[in-house]
Amino acid sequence: MSHKSRLAGFIIDCKTDDLDAAARFWGEALGYAVKAPNDDPADQHYIGLDSNRDDLIAEVQLVDHESRVHIDIETNDIEAEARRLEALGAKRVAAI
């Protein structure tokens, strides 16, 4: 199997006391509808935005670090993808 990667989505990390308000802000800013919250406790720190694409996740995430936006790259080989990105000039900060 060959190494594959693709943009899976973007996550907007929000350090906030009101994730609903942050999701409404980003939904309005991007022109995306805010999805209904998921009742699963594992998802309590995420609110989805409707990107109108089945192949692109857009979410607002509650975090305790400074707010920022990050992209999620889906791959079938994490190490191969890290090496590919490093060859393009990326710097490895931490392994998860």
C-alpha cells in the first residue's frame, strides 16, 4: 500500500468560557451553519460547522492553550507523512 494523505479538516481552537458563542462567531465569519451539539461526552469540547462538504471537517474546539487554527491531515502512514512534510520544510514540534 502506498502512502496517502489528504486535508481532512480544520479545527479552530478556542480558549473561551462560551464555546457556543465561539461556534456562532466562527460560523458567521465563515458563512457556515453551526451543527447541533453532539450528546456524546467525548465530543463535549467540539462543535461542528457545516462546511457543505462531506470530505471536510470544520470544528470549533474548546482548549486551554491560546486560541489558534490548525489543520488536520489524514494519512495512512503518520511517520511517512511527517517525513514528507519535513522534506518540504516543516519542523517537527512534538509527537502525539
